[in-house]
Amino acid sequence: MTLLQILVLAVVQGLTEFLPISSSGHLVVTSEVMGWPDQGITIDIAVHVGTLLAVAVYFWRDLVRLVKGCVRLLTFRGGPDARLAAMLLFATIPIVVVGYAGRDTFIPLFRNVEIIAWATVAFAILLWVADRVGMTVRRIEHIGYAGAAVIGLTQILSLIPGTSRSGITMTAGRFLGMERVETARFSLLLSMPTIAGAGLLAGHDLWQSGDVQLGYDAGLAAGLAFIAGILSIAAMMRWLQRSGFAPFVLYRLALGGALLYWVYI
């Protein structure tokens, strides 16, 4: 990979990972538009790991709570921190199981512009409906394990590029009546175990391959994505404090429409 390709993909990932517009879809489309060869799932996961570090830094207080909660769970104690940790772990199980089972089979089949285009449009409409009809009264602690399970199951759909992991989980949260900032917060916290699991798996595969250059490219991409990710999180959380998801829906519809035109016309 060239330095330009690494730089562009890392910035694209950092800016789009936490917005409900599908970072994976943008990565595939960016390479297609620029005429670059598909960077592969390893680089995709590397830039996701960079944005994982951005979440950890931005939500460091919640991260401390989660660490304490995991310790309490391991020592069979309860409390709010243990409950939050258990909810996130519970919501992570479905995508870990499906993602591991399909990483070498059906998941690579989704990496084409036609699927991305239709997913971008369809899940934009679903997000708009959820934001229109969903109440804004519930916080993370109100959804319980059942709500966490629903959000975790919908996260499986994010394996299809164009869906958006953050987008589909925020959509589920809004259907459950969560406040916009709270559903975004839960979605971003949920990204940590999900991306960490994918990162460990990709790191193991990279180590087994012995590809030093790919390892260097992945490390550089992760670092650049971290910087862009911090800026993206701050901007989105500030926006959701005073407004809704309409701009993201409109952007997705415009992007999906352009991609459909590109594919079929």
C-alpha cells in the first residue's frame, strides 16, 4: 500500500466510524473510486482498532467503570458498574459468534459497491423512522439486559458494509426509546469489546502470516485513524446534544443514491 492510500483510508475511517454512515462501506467505496486494490480486512480492522483507542480516550471515565465492573463480575459482586459491563458483554456475544464463523466464508462476499449502496439507503430510512417514532426518555441503565440483547442482535447486520455498526445500534436504541446522546454513548462503548475482539483476531492472523510490511501499514493506519476518530466523536456527541440524526440520514440517502447511479447507469 502507498502512504497516500494509508492516509486517506485512516482519515476516512476515523471520521466515519462513529457517525451512523458506515465506515466499512466508505473504506470499500473509497478504494473503488480511487482505483486502488481492495486493502483487505486486515487494514480495515487496523483502522478500526485506531478508532477503538479514540473511544477509550474519549470515554475514559466509562472505561474505568467497565474495568471495575469486570472485576466485580469476576468476584461475583453486583452494582451499577458490574451491570453495565455485563450488558455490554452480553450485547457483544452475537456479533463475535457470527463474525468469527463468517470471516472466511460469507462476509467477504458483501464487499461490493452494489450491496453497500442498497444497505446505505435502506438503513438510512430505518434510522430516520426510529428517530421520528422513538421516545427520548430512557438512559442506558433503563434498557436492561433485554434491550442490550436487542441492540447486540442488530449489530450483526453491521457485518454488511453500508449498514454502519454505530448506525444500526443507534437505530435500535432509538426504537427502544433511548435519548440520542445515550444511544450514541452505548453504541460507542459497545464498539470497544467488538472491535477489540476483531483486532485480536486480525493481529493473530497477521502474526501468523509474518508480513512485516502489512504490519507496518496496519500500525500507521491505526495511529492516523485514532487522531481522526477523537475529532469525530467530539463533533457527533456535541451535535446530538441539541439535534437529531436527520443530517446523517440525508447524507446516507445522497451517498446511496449516487452509488446506485454509479452501479446501474
